[in-house]
Amino acid sequence: MRVLGIETSCDETGLAIFDTESGLLGQVLYSQIDLHADYGGVVPELASRDHIRKIKPLTDELLRQCALKLTDLDGIAYTAGPGLMGALLVGATFARSLAWSLTLPAIEVHHMEAHLLAPLIAADADLPELPFIALLVSGGHTQLVQVDTVGDYTILGESVDDAAGEAFDKVAKMLGLNYPGGPAIAKAALAGDATRFTFPRPMTDRPGLDFSFSGLKTHSLNTVKANQPLSSQDIADISLAFEHAVVETLFIKCRRAIEQTAIPRIIMAGGVSANTKLRAKLASDLNAAVFYPPPEFCTDNGAMIAYAGALRLARGERAPLEINTRARWPMDELAN
């Protein structure tokens, strides 16, 4: 089964074709980073308009890359949520119209389920045994999820306010660094002095697996104000202190989740999972097997949507004809 996956939940227009027999046939991705850079974050209306502009040319480019025609497809998968409503509607409307015109089955895909399954896309992937824990860390979400089977998920903990990726973006803007904030802060932190600042590890001094990054963001802002005007060394030191605080917080929560569930396997996915300090910390200090997606599958992409959609289409699932996008969609509401 050849499945076209369409991802438009935020500021990347991603399309891919996954074949259940041959694996990933090809993918294309257009990022709107330059469009939103001046604002320090994603502007929803601009994101929606750019998805409209790029989705059809990218579809044509993907088909050329794979040497396929639309009539060679067997199904279409699209992100139905969670995400920016306008952006979701662009991808969903395009996908449903295409499926209807080709009389193909279509399937709604949960964005975070797709991230969770992203480490399994590669044909030579080192696959964890079930059950496992998933740490999902992106610009819009920070969650710990117990995965008993594909489609059977229990939310163990999630952010009660800002997601980790969102906090990276906001702190980067405070420091005058580029968007997206994660890579910018990681780069600046390379020259940082680890002994100068110590930032709090939020919600690690109390039971539970929920996260909170708004207080850490406020602490960063106060530190920035107290050290005006910022020198390049100030920026590096604050970046390092902030990065260390986020990494340590995520590590503590992962260790706690493993202790509470007795599941010594963890998958990490989402844009923040590309952070090298976070990967190194989990690999060296976590008493568990840790699995990651390849770098190209960490951020939003069409391949993860095509793969997740292919799994559900193969089980006979189909989306209703009406378009049903959701800005908020708890993953434990998914049918298994």
C-alpha cells in the first residue's frame, strides 16, 4: 500500500510517500523559518497562507521524485490535529479533496502519535520492545506517554503551561538569538560558563510527571534584565544555564517515569529530541535503552504522517468524509 502523508500542523509543509512493502519512497519538506524569524515565533495566519502556496507544488515535486503518478497511490493520510487550526485545515482540505477525486481511502493522523512512531520509520531501525515510554518534546507539546501497543497510549505526564520547545523559542528571543530557539541556544551555549548561573529545575521537587516551563522562562527573563546590556559572554552563559535546566528537568522526569512503570525502554521524539546535550544525558545517565528517530524525522515531516497513516489504513480504518480538524486532541482519546 502506497500512502501519501501530508503534514501542515504548524510551520512546515511536509509530504511523503510510504510503501508498506518497500518503506519510505520519498519526502519533501518546506520550512517557513525565514517567514516567521522576524516575529520570534509562528504567526498562524502567515503559516496558513504559506501552506496554501506550497502544498500543490510540493505534491508535484514529490511525485516526480518518486517517479509516480497520483493514480499510483493507495491512500492518503493527513494531520488532523493537534496544531494551528488554519494550518491544519489547509492540509486536511487538500487531502480530503484529493482522496475524493481519486476515490482513495483517507485517514486522520494525530500529530503526536506520528512523532511517537517516527523512530520506527527507517527500515533498519533498532526497534524497542513493547511496552515502552515515549518522551515527546516539541514546540507545542511536552509529554511522557506509556505505549502498550500502537494505538494504546496512557499519558503519564505533560506540560501544564509552555512546552519545552516553546520555552526555547521565547528565551532565544529574549537573548536576541535567531528563531527557532532550540538550535540557536544550543549553539550559543557552546561558549558558556557552566559555573556562572544555576537555573531552577521546575516541578522536580514534587511527585508526579507533569512539566512546567513558564517559571523557568520567567527566571531567564529576570536574569536577562539583571545583566543588561548583554555581552556575548552573558548570552552564552544564560543559554547554557537554560539548556542545562531543561535537559536536567526532562532527564529527571524520564527517570521517574521508568521507576514508576518498571519499563526500561524509552523513545524520544519531536524537535527538541535533536538536542545533543539531551541525547547525551539520557544515553549516559538513564538506566534504560533509549531510541531516537533519525535527525530528518525529529522535526515535523510528512514521512511520519505517511507511516502512521499506513499503519491505521492497513488495519481497515478510514476517516469520515467531513473534515474534522482539532487544535487540541488528547492522545489518549485515540481509538486503538
